[in-house]
Amino acid sequence: TNEQTKYFPEEAYSVAFHPSGYHILVGFSDKLRFMNVLLGEIAKCMEFDVRSCRECRFSNGGQYFAAVNSNLIQVFNTYTFENVANLRGHTGKVRSICWSSDDTRLFSAGIEVSVYEWNIKDSRRLTEIVLKSCSYSCVVTNDVFPPVTVNTPSSGSSSTLPATSSTMSLSGPKSVFAVGSDKKLKEISDSQIVKDYDSPVCLTQLSISHSGKILFAGTEMGSVRAYRLPLTGEFFEFQAHIGPVSRLKISTDDTFLFSTSDDCTLTVMEVRDSKERKLPKAPVDADFSDEILVSRLDVEEKNAQVNEMKNKYEELTLQHEYQMKLKELNHQEKTKEIGEKMNHDIDAWKIRYDALVQEKHESEGEAKENLKILEARYQQKLSDMDRKYQQKIVDEVERYHQLSISKDEMQEDFERQVFLLKESHLKMTQELSEEYQTKYRDDLVRLERAKDEREQMVKEFDETRKQIEDDIEFEIEDQKEQYEEKLASERATALQLNAENNTLKKRFSTLQKDIDDHKEEITSLFEQKKQLYHTIHQLEKEVGGLKKEIKERDETIGDKEKRIYDLKKKNQELEKFKFVLDYKIKELKKQIEPLNKEIGSTRGQIKEMDGELERYHKTCANQELTIADLRLKVETLQKEIGVGRRKASLADALSKRFRVDLQECIQHIQDPKPLKEAVKKLYQKYMEDPDIDKEDVGLEVEIQQEYQRQREHLERMVASLRKKLSKDEEIHRSDNQRIMTENMALITEINNLRRELRVVKQNKEKEKDKDTVVPVASPPVTTLKQLKKLKLAPSTNSNTPRDTPPLSPPPAILGNSLIEASKIIEIQKEEIRKLRKRIEELENLATSRPISREKLPPM
């Protein structure tokens, strides 16, 4: 039940209860507040300048409390509020603290992968455990301490509290348990990790029972685990929350476990063993105290209320006494009246009682007389019933004798019938056995016939198959290389035929298996015949069933004979189909020859295309390698930046420490001796501290090694890239040469076309100037090849004299030839445009490369 609630305008980061239950610590964003738990109220007592305190804890005796201020741990006296110690050493935030049982040492765990043990008196660090791969989240000890009885400062009564430093021995803790981000539960003893257990889930919080027998652990998945101590790795897990567990705490009697989570829930669990029994409680000498802290104002108000209540009580007592006297007088008068009435009523009831007694005696006499009459009637009825039942018994005995005689006669008749049935059964079994033997012999004869027919079929099939295979192989071997693609389909058909032949064989084998099954069934029938002597009543049913089975088997045998006949017909049809296929194969061979020529030409084109694809793939692979190298460079630069940032953070941490220590020195600026000692401590801490130099030197060595390793890797990559560049240059040179040759051929064709166009234009101009008919040496040109022939025509007619004019065609033919020539010129112009586009595309292909993140330099 919620006993008290207090709301704050700010968010509370941490809470800690004093062992006595009278005080509470609450950490806020600006301050740490010390409060008293009063009756119905939580009153503020003191504030401390500790900002964003996310971890605070009272000592086991209650005389100290520790609060975390980022990477600084401050220890205060609970009763004087004096700052007892300032524990510095963590470079990161402190996540968890834990007191030893004697309150002389403190254990702390930080994000910067370290667990420290501190001495409170000297404010110095005793031991340390540093693990670079883990940032710790919680640390606890299993130092079990017994409770003792102490006197509280507010009242003289005694209450049960844990042992203080004055009552406990100063022996160190048995072991320390820590968890962190590496998903391991570590047991630490004497500054060494004694045991560690892996976990698939990250453990966030720890809590040890006061008996020291169980270790509870919370996980990031919201479950709570229970480990038995000493640790063996085995645990019991219970799902308590949805989010990660943020705090774990066990009650002083080890019966309840309290857990909170980031899902804003508080879970209370009862601690039991695996057999649903409560665990033994922690040793407690006395019960909890009943005293509560109360403020003075409340006490004064209550005293005033008590005085007022006393005065009211006295007044009320006087009034009550007066009223009681009045009530006594009224009561005495009423008692007299009631007494008189009671005496009068008693006399009337006595008279009535006497009358009732007389009536009772009269009714008793009448009842006795009625009883005597009823008894006489009952005895007469009994005698009548006895006589009736004796006669019935005599009749039943006579009936029993008659039934026994009839039973003997029936038994003799039954034995005779059984004997006759046995004889008839023997005759029937003999007749059936003879019938089955004859049928068995007939089945054997049929089987032999079927075997002979099967052998003949197999021989005929083997001969036909051999003939077919010989014919096909002889025809295929001559032209196998030319007709592989088309013959694949024919081979498939042959495989189908083979498959059908195999199915026939399988069917023959199934027939043989059926025959063997018949034999086994016949043997089983003989065995059943032997068993029939013992099972007379079941024989008739089994015989009927066997007859039905025999009929079904005969039908199956007839069906199989029909199938064999059908298979013979199929074989004949297959032979016919074979001759048809041979004719088709010959026709297909004639059709394959032109197709093979086309396939050869297409294969040449495909090879050329494959070569071009391989070149493009090589260029793509080279560019991917360059991209991977650039990514490696970027990663190395990022790592160097991270190292630099770490150095800067370390330097900032050192400067912050130095500033804090300087502030402490400035406090002693008026006292020269303490100032001198503080300055010496500063010099020893920051100038002579070997840890700082070692850390810096270690970091520099690691940086140099990483730099050398990256440099060697980059040199290897540069060498490989140079080799690849040389190969790519050769490939590009060959491609450029091929493209240049194609360009030269295209340019020559374009020049020839231009010359031909000039000749045609000159001829047109001459015709216009002369206004005469121009002779045409060749028919109308329709293609590029015909124009070339037209160009070569004058050389062929070189024997004719130049001065003699050629024959002139009629003007109609000349007009038609000019129209056709203009059309041809337009067609050639379009072809020239297409060729130019093709040249540009080839040039772009030669210069273009696959797009990457960074453009490579031109060749």
C-alpha cells in the first residue's frame, strides 16, 4: 500500500533510504536534498550542491552517505552534514557505488571501463580493475553482516539496524560482482577477475540477498535472473518487465525483491526456492521499530488538542452522571409496574397449566386403547402372509425339478448335434482341399504358359530393339557433328520408347510378383485350414471371403492378359512409327544444312559481342577496386580523427581535474603551509604521475603502428592499381585502334560519296548551260554499289575516243533519269547522316566509362 506520496516540480534522478527508515536522499538536476520521513509528510532538512546526482547511497551503519557528481564521488556525514571525502579517479561518469559491510571502503563502477575500491578515511584508491572492452553498469559485494541493536538519536528506544563500523571486523569483502556492456557476469577478488559467465543478453543491475546465498540480476529485456552463490553459471529467469531493468533491491528479510524498469513499472516479487517454498530468512535479532519522526509543530498541536479533549471529557462526565441518576429513578418506577404485571400473569398461567395437565391424562388413556386394537389386527395379517408364502415356495420347488429334467434332455440333444456338425465339417474341409489343389494345379499351368509367352515377347522385343539401334547408330554416326541440335529431339523420342519398354518390363515383373503372391496366399490357405479345426464357427465366413478373393484374382489375371494383348498391338504400332521417323529424320537432315550455316555466322557475332562484354566487365571491376581503396582511405582518416578526439577528451579531463584541484589549493591561499602541501600534491599528481605518460606513450605507439600498417596497405594497393592501369591502357589502345580503322573506312566511303555528288552536280550544270541532251552512260542508279559502278564506267570505256559525242537518249528518258538521280541523292544524304551518327556513337562508346562516385582522369 502507498503510505506516503510527495510531488516535486522537478524530476528526481535517484533515491536512497537511511537504514533506520527516518531519512531519505533525493537527487535532482540542480541539488541533492536530504529529507526526513515524518508522519504523513516528507520534510526537507538540508540541500547539497551536487547536480544531476544519478546515484546516491547510505552506508550500512547509516553514519555516511555517498553521492555521485559526474565523475566525482562525495562522501558526507549523515548527522553533521560534513564533507568527509572526495573520491577522484574516474574519467567518465560513475554508474554504480556500493559500501563494504564495515563502511570503511567504497566500490565504484564507471562508464570508462573501470571498477575502483576506495578507502574513506584516506580518500585514496586501494585497488582497480580496468577492462577496455566493457563499460560497467553495476557493482555489488557479498560481504554478509549480522544486524545489531543500536539506540536512535531521536528517542531512547532500540531498533534493529545493520552493523556499524564499531561492531564489525575490518576484514575485506569476500568478492565483488560486476556487470557491463560485454554481456558477462564477473566475479572479482583481490583485483583480479576470478570468474566470468557469458550471457546472450546484457545484464544491467545486480542485488545480493542479505543471507549471501542468492545473486539477483536484471537484464535489458526486462527479465530477472537468480544465481546461487557460489556462482556456477546456472540461473532461474523470470520475465518481470518489457523494458530494461533500471534498479533492483531486496528486502531486509530476503522475502521480497523490488525491481523497476524503463517501462515505468515497479514489480514486487516473492522470493521462493524451486519447490515453491520460502527461502530461509536473513538473521534478524528483533522486529522493526514502531517509532516515527514527528515535527514539533505537530506535537504542540496534538498537546493542545489533548488538553481540549480532557476539558471536554470532564464536562461530558458530569453531564453523564446527572443523566444516569435521572435514568435510575425512571427505571425503578418502571420495574415496579412490570413486577405487578408479571405476578398477575403468573397466576393466570398456573390456572391454564392445570387444565392442560388434565387434558393430557385423558388423551393418554385413549391412545393406549387404540394401540391394543392395532396390535391385534397386525398379528392376524402376519399369519395370513406366512401361509401364502409357504404355498408359493412348494410350487417353485416342483417347477425347479421339472426344469432340471428338461435341461438334461436338451444337453443330450445338443451333444448329438455337435457330433453331427463335426462330421459334416470334416467332409466339407476334405472337399474344399481337393478343389483348391485342382485350382492350384490349373494356376501353375497358366503361369508356365504366361512365362513362355513373356520369354517369346522379350526375345521379339530384344531383336526389334537391336535392329532399331543398329539402324539408328549407322545413320547417326555419319552426320553426327552437323545435326546434334536437331537429333536431340529424336533422341528424346527414343528415350521415351526405352521408357515405355522399361514400363513393359516392370509390368511383367509385377505379374511375376502377383503370381508369387498367389503362391503365398495358397500356403496361407493351408495354414488357415489347419487352424479351422479349432475355429468352427468362423470357417463359413472365411470360406465365403476366400471365394470372393479367388474371383477377384481371376478377374485381375484376365485384365492382365488383356493388357499383354494390348502391349503386343502397341509394339506393332511402334514399329510402324519407327519407319515414319526414319523418313522424317532424312528430311530434317536436308533442312538442317542451311540452318547450320546461319548458326555459324551468328556464333561469330556472339563471340565478338562476348569479347566486348568482357572488356566492359574488366573496366567495371577496376573501377570497383578504386572505389574500395578510396573507402579504406576514408575509414583510416575517420579512425585518425577518432584518436584525435580521444586525445582532446583526455586533455579536457586533465584540465578539468587540474582546475578542481587548483580551486582546492586556492582555499588555502592565506595559510602558507597547507598551500605548500597542496602545491606539492599537485606537482606529484600531474608532473610525476607515470600513468598519464604511459597512456600517452601507449596511444602514440598504437597510432604509429596503425599508420605504418595503413601505409603498407596503401603501397600495395598503389602497385596493384599501376598493374591494372597498364592492362587497361593496352585494352584501350586496342579499342582505339579498332575504332580508328572503322572511322577511316567510313571517312573513305563518305569522301567517295561526296565526289560522286559533285560529278552529278557538274553534269546537271552542263546540261543547263548547253540546253542539250546529256548522254547517260549507265542505267539509273538506285544504290551505293551502283554509284560506284557508275564511277568506274568511264575507265571501262577508255577505248572510245573522247571527241566523239555519245549517243543521246530521247528527252523523256532523260527527265525520268534526272528525277531518279535526285531521289538517289536524297537517299544517300540520309545514309550519310546515319553514318555520321554511328561514328559519333562509336566515339562516345570509346570515351565513355561506367559512372562512379569520382570521375577518373582521361587516358
